[in-house]
Amino acid sequence: MSESTTATGEPARTVSGAEILLQNVTKRYPGQDKPAVDGLTMQIPAGQVVMLVGPSGCGKTTTLKMINRLIEPTEGSIVLGGDDVTRMNGDKLRRRMGYVIQAGGLFPHQTVAANIAVVPKMLGWDKARIAARVDELLELVSLDPEVYRDRYPKELSGGQQQRVGVARALAADPPVLLMDEPFGAVDPITRQRLQDELINIQAEVQKTIVCVTHDFDEAVKLGDWIAIFTEGAHLVQYDTPERILAEPANAFVENFIGSGAGLKQLTLTRVADVPLAEAEQARPGEHADAVLERMEASGRHHVVVLDDRGRPRQWLSRKQVRRAGTLTGELDPQLPVVSSRSTLNDALDTMLVSSAGAALVTGRRDAFVGVIDVDSVMEAIAAARASTRSGDYTAPVGTNTGVLPAADGHGGAHAVTAGDPS
Ligand SMILES: Nc1ncnc2c1ncn2[C@@H]1O[C@H](COP(=O)(O)OP(=O)(O)O)[C@@H](O)[C@H]1O
Ligand SMILES: [Mg+2]
């Protein structure tokens, strides 16, 4: 979680995002008896990621679209970095807010480069500056500019389209990124990768991100803060993922978290945050006798065979080494490998299917960095629990009562929640 919050909306040096404040915002659609959003007051801290979650129809998209005024609030005001956006020119406002929707929402008849260049063009940037920015953004979202800039959206996979959508939203370097179910249309593996990428991108750009999802696990993974809504955008709990998992405000939140809250804690920790074990290493072409001798000496029961760039190829028991005679280094397609950026949840999945009950961890350029095992994961869970209990912080304000709670400087300042233990 990023530490610097600027209550004034003045961007701090390390944060390029701006604070957003929703004040008593209500949206009534014509012909509906109940408001879609009912008197919502909510502070969205600068440079942080706020996830809006809740069941279908609870008002998430309406809330998001009022922030960039794709939907006009019926009542209330929205303040961006100190300016009342309800009085701003809508087009100008939207240039200060990147907007990402499902499947990227790309223009089908324009190339990737043209799609990304939409806002810079409107802003009158010159061609060279636009071209440089397009390439820079494609690099940021892990697409090779040479390969992708002249393609059309239909020539891309769903995940690639989504990446271009993110690049387009970031094009003019807006302080705010609004995302509506951005990864809803891609398969689970691509989704996981895109989520990891968004985390990396955010570490670099430090935008204020408001992201709608109906997937609580995604909220835990991506959010600095999670806002849980019921119908009418009534805030049930607005707090850190850790706190919501540890102390759900009521039965609705508990139900929404679903089963396995303990396991979801694993989504909060990355493999890189856990101490890794060392492993015996060998090269293809080595003779079994020499390798077994080293394994005897070190007391280790498995050996990792690495290629000349340090990437794992095989993970063998003593028995397998003996049987091999000479190590072939032929890539084992079942090799349990996780990236150091993976969540412990994803790592655990990999470990559980591996016969060793552990996984090989790779870092930069897929080079081997160590071994993660179930014991170290269990220790990490225990440590995470302990730090949740002792954590002290000020949660952003969120309420539908219209009354701003007095800032008391203590954690868990969600005004709508009874029985806050802090
Ligand atoms: N354009 C519209 N006209 C009338 N009612 C709408 C319109 N858009 C959304 N609604 C209603 O407002 C409520 C909130 O919708 P929405 O913000 O899209 O919810 P969510 O994104 O949480 O699924 C729902 O009851 C929905 O039917
Ligand atoms: Mg929606």
C-alpha cells in the first residue's frame, strides 16, 4: 500500500494521482422509485487504488460514471484535487481521467497506435511526441511496439486488447484512472497476469485508481482500500483488504467474502515477500555421480537443473538423478514454477499439484531464485494475521448518512459500521 495521502488533493512528489471526494452524491434515474446511488459521501485518497465491490445492480457503475460525468449526479458534488467537477466542462474533465472498460473498448477500425493516441491528439500534441508516447505506453503494458503498434484490435487476443485499453487510458498521463470490470472478459490465467501487471504499472505511475469489480478476490488483490456496497450504493464497509477479511462488518460482508477468508489472506502477500529456501543446483550434461555426491554432502533431496541463463529445466529427486545417469536438461512441462511476483494464493495452487509440495521461484528474466514451500506460506499467513491486529492507520471517509465522522486518527474509520473494534 502506498503511504502518502494528500488530504488537500495537492499531488505529493511521488504520487501523480489526485484525491477524489464524493459529497452526498445521489443519482435517480427517471422512472425508478429508488435512487441508484443514495447520498454517497466517499473520500478516495490520492495515488491509491480503491475497489468498488458489491452485487450486480448495487450502483457501482453509476458511481464510477458520475466521477467523470458520463452520468450526471442528481444531487451532490464531486471534487477532484480541490476542483468541483460538477462545474467543469465534461470533455475537459474526461481528459483528466483515463477510463477503462471490459475488453478495452477499443475502436475497431483504428490501429493500436491510433487508439492509444486519441486523447493526446485531442490535446494537440505533435506527431513525434505522440509516436514516442505510444511506444512508451506499449512497453509499459508489456507489448512490443514494433509488433503491435500497427495492428488492429481484432488481430489481438482479449488480454492484449485489455492492455491497449489501459495504455490508452494512461496516454495523456491523467491523475485518475477509472476502471469498470476491466478484466471481466478474459480467461482466468490472463486475468491473473493482467492483475499482476496492473500492480506493477501502478507502482510506477501512482495514479488514483477507482476500479469496479464484482469479484471479491480481485478486490483483495488489487485494492489499497475496498468499498463494499449494497443496493443504492450504500457503503457497508470501507477499509483495507486485510481488515475486511479479518473483521467483516456484518453478515452481508461475510457472505460476500465467501468461504476461505484465511486463504484469501494469501492473495495479499507476494512470493517475493516470503523467505525462500536454497536448492542444490546442477547443469545439463552433468554426471549423476557428481550431482549425487553434492546432494549427499548438503543433505538435500532434490536438485534443480538450470540452463545457461539460470532458468529451471528440471527438478529431480536423488532417485531420478540416479536413474538418469547423465542429466539431460530436457524441459519438464510439469515443472512447478512461480514468479516472485505471484501471490501466495497462486503459488499455493502450483505447490499443491507438485509432488514435492513446493515450487521453484523465478525472478528477472525467468532466472531461478529459490524454492518456496508450504511451511513458509503458513508462516507468512501467521505473520500477516499478527500485523493486521496491530495495524494502526486512518481509513478514508465513507458514509451515506451525509455526516462526516470526526477524524479520530485511529484505524477503521468507517462511519457506517457498528461495533468497530479499534
Ligand atoms: N440508464 C439507466 N436507466 C435506468 N436505470 C438504470 C440505468 N442504469 C442503471 N440503472 C439502474 O440503476 C441501478 C444501479 O445500476 P449500476 O450502477 O449499473 O449497477 P452495478 O454496476 O453495480 O451493477 C440498477 O438498479 C440499474 O438497473
Ligand atoms: Mg456495473
